[in-house]
Amino acid sequence: MVNTSDVVIVGAGPAGVAAAISAANQGLNVILIDSKSKERIGDKVCGEALSKKTVLKVSKMLDIDPPREEEINAKIETMVVRTGDPEINIELPAIGFMINRHIYGQRLLKEALSRNVKLVDNCKVSTPIIEKGRVVGVIAKKADKEEEFRAKITIDASGCRAVIRTNLPEDFSPRLYKKLTKNDYASCFREIIELKEDHDLHGKIVLQYEKDIPEPGYIWFFGDGKQRLNCGTGFQKIGKNEQLSVKQVYFNAMKKYYSDYNVIDGRGDVVPVQPPLWNAVAPGLIVVGDAAFHADPLTAEGHGPALLAGTIAGKVAKQAIEKGEYDINNLWQYNVEVMKEFGSDNSLYKILAVVLKRIGAEDLEFLIRKRVIKQSDLSVEGLSKKESIFSLLARVIRCFPKMYLLLLMKKALSATKQIKNICYQFPNDYREYENWKRKMELIYQRFI
Ligand SMILES: Cc1cc2nc3c(=O)[nH]c(=O)nc-3n(C[C@H](O)[C@H](O)[C@H](O)COP(=O)(O)OP(=O)(O)OC[C@H]3O[C@@H](n4cnc5c(N)ncnc54)[C@H](O)[C@@H]3O)c2cc1C
């Protein structure tokens, strides 16, 4: 059976549903496919922390209500970076919500359906359809029957495993990265737990650095309402960590902090840890959310970026369809806007993730205790600010005798400044991309 539409979207997570609402708002007819049943859409293993600023912005752009009371488990005000000694920590403002992903995801889906988006659930997409050098739809299986979904624009919103992007022929659109290797994602395990007594993490999300947790090295505890916490950890299963069980590492770390609790939900999943794909378009195709590595490589915050990327994708799809041109040139604006919205920040956070990984839990405690690392150093502004010679000198003195840490931080600061500058210069013309990318990759290669 062949189905046709203006836009076909693979995946009804936040990226896919935002893309569907955005495209439908502009009068496009949209088919949204997900392998889950309609009722399970939105249910996803997640830390569930969502930035207020991002979600308000997206809600306005999509003309939908911001998260409603029944969709919010708790409010967040602060992110705490903690080490072995709980007294030694850095607090950062982090205004947001602990969101119930399933309930919120179901509401977003309802918003899409009310705009005449056609949902095809229980339907597993396997490959893209490519004709004359352009993606013109996808092949999927529903109830053991193979179906074709043909469209002017295809959006891959299928999450980290990126079923369309990774199934494109190698020689198709060389500017698009088409792989998914073990270097590209972290395996995670997370639990939502109910404690016997209340906790002291209301309004807080805590990244607890532990020396026995492989890089990036922390277990998280997010205050999720009265007596409730969302906890988890994750790391790349590569090199010496390949055989480690994420679940076991999590339980070993967890027992130091909480042991007497009921598990409301405990599951594993994967999240991308690379900088965003600076090019996430190919002829007829836009890649959004985790499928384009849009999550923050340090904190795994990907819900907000997925919503934003989907919103932009719907708008750019409309512009291309209006022109009747679906080549890279006509989709390039998507990359430009993603870079402006969060691509530049997430490119910097990759460097911060690598630095924290190299420093390790014990030295991080030293740096925080000696006030060599301050609150401002862990923000995008802090990463790219100019430091006076006097404050640098003060840090040098405090860092003695671990001067290698200061050298590492200095190298990182230099890399982040260069990355920020290059992000500003992201080309509006796709023909300048290869040159731009070479410059960017050189900085990462020198640092990582
Ligand atoms: C343990 C963990 C903790 C996290 N914590 C946070 C956090 O606290 N805050 C935050 O902002 N982000 C967090 N994230 C990241 C966040 O969950 C993702 O970035 C976000 O869900 C990405 O949205 P998406 O729409 O791109 O992909 P997804 O949410 O993964 O949605 C993809 C959809 O595609 C569907 N699909 C997949 N393959 C196919 C196929 N072949 N055919 C049809 N449908 C398909 C899936 O069923 C799914 O519905 C966390 C992730 C993990 C794993």
C-alpha cells in the first residue's frame, strides 16, 4: 500500500511531534509514524528535567499551552555539581520542570492530532526510499504488511538510533554523517523511586561525581516531588568500560546514598554524547532531535533541543515545499537556525564534558574546594569569557601543586573560545560548509 503526504515524520517523540505540529500549523498535510502504540507514545526513559525557557519558547512558537500542572511533577531551580564530600559543590541556576514525559508527550500528540496530523502507530519504519538522489519517503511494516509512505519531505525523528539517517547509502549526500558507533552514545540506567521519608532535593537536580563511575562520571539525583527522586547514570561502553554493566555501576553508586525505597520505574536506554550534527539535512530529508545528536553532550538534556529542532524543521519544510525545491540548498536554513538556538552551546558543552571526564571525581573535588573552578566556569558565558591576569594568577596559586589541572583548563578555555567563534561563522551557504567543518574538526582533534 502507498500513502502520500507533504511531510512524513518517523518517530513521535518530542522532536517528531513538534515537527508535526509545526508543519500542520502551516497548512501542510502530515503523516506521523511510530513503532509504539498510540497510548505508549511519549513514554521514554529520561531524567525528565526540562528547561523552562526552552519549553515556553517552543510553546509560543507552536501556539500550544506550556506544560500544565498535571504534567509537572516538580519545579527545578538549581543544578548542583557535587563531589565525594557533599559540602563541596557548585550550584548553578537551572530554572525548569520535572516533567512527566508520558503525560506531556500524550498531550503534545493530542495537539498534533487536533491539527489533522495522521498518526500511524504500531508501525516500524525500516528504510528510506531514494529516487533520483533524493529521499522521497520510507518503507515500514504495520501488522506484518509492508507499506510505503511517500512525501515531499521526510523527517527522521526516530531518536538516537536514527533509522533513516543510518540506513542511507554511504555515497548518498556525503555532507551528512550516516553512522552510529559506540563513540556516539552513552548507555544509561535510570530509576524513578519513592523513598520512605522525604528528601532534601526539592527544586534541585544533582550531578554527583563518583570516582567509580566511568566518564562522564556522575550519578544523578533529581528531586521529583515529595519523597520521589529520578536517579540514574550512564557512560560510553567503549575501551576498558565495554564489559561493565551500567545497571551494576548504578546500584553500586546508589547504595551509598539511598537503599530503602520503592521503584516506580527502572529501565535503560541510550542518549547521544557527540556535538550536534552541524549538517542534518540531505535532499528531501531533515534529521531532528537525538537522531541528529541534539542532546547536550554533558548533561544529556535533549528534550528541549528536540522540541526546538522539530519546530524549526516544520517551518523549513514548509518553505521548501512552497518553492517545490527539496535539495540541500533549500533545507540549509534548518542548520543555520539549529546552530543559533542550541547547536553552538552544545558544541561547547562537548569540550566541558571531556574536561570533566579528564579531571575525574577526586581532582574535581580539589578544584572546587580550592575555588579554582567556580560557578561561572560551568556556563557557556563562563567558558568563553576573557580572564584578567590577576584572577588567573589567583587560580594558579590555588591550584598548586596540581598545576596539570590548570593547564588542562587553560587548553579547554582556549578550545571553547575558538569553537564559539567558529560557530558564529556557520555558513549561510552550504557550499562553504566543508571548509567551515574542517576548521571545527581541527579544534576538536587537537583537544579531544
Ligand atoms: C537515561 C536518560 C536520561 C535523560 N535525561 C534527560 C533529561 O533529564 N532532560 C532532557 O531534556 N533530556 C534527557 N534525556 C534525553 C531525552 O530523553 C532525549 O534527548 C529526547 O527524548 C529526544 O527526543 P527525540 O524525539 O529526538 O527522540 P525520542 O524521544 O527517542 O523519540 C523517538 C521516537 O521514535 C520512535 N521510533 C524509533 N525507531 C522507530 C522506527 N524504526 N519506526 C517508527 N518509530 C520509531 C520511538 O518509538 C520514539 O517514540 C535523557 C535520555 C536518557 C536515555
